[in-house]
Amino acid sequence: MVYPEAVDELPGPLTLPANFTAEDVSAAITAQAEERHRLLLDRVDAAFRRHYRIEHPEALEEIHGTPAQAAR
């Protein structure tokens, strides 16, 4: 299975208070990274689910009890 991921996606701007500190910058970068990570995991999970639904419906039946024909 190949899962292509866009590498040119840039994160949005950081939101900082008017009198920001180094801690504010660090917190904003961390929050942005955590959100990007969550979105990446969601996309990868969706890709695996699509792959299994199309290529391995029998595995869905075995794991989740979903009839193989219904999985397609």
C-alpha cells in the first residue's frame, strides 16, 4: 500500500497575544504541531480504512463481524 502525503502544505499563521513571550511562542508552535499531527493521523487512518474496505473485506468480517459483501 502506498499513501502519498502532500509535503507542500504549510501551517497557518501563529496566533499570539500583543505582548507575547517566548512561552507564548512555544505554546503556539506546540498547539499548531499537535493539530497538524492529529489531522495527519486522521488522514492516515482514513486511508487504511479505505484500503481494507476495498482490498481486504474479509478482514473486516473477521475483525468487526461486517459481512464481506457489505464491506464492498
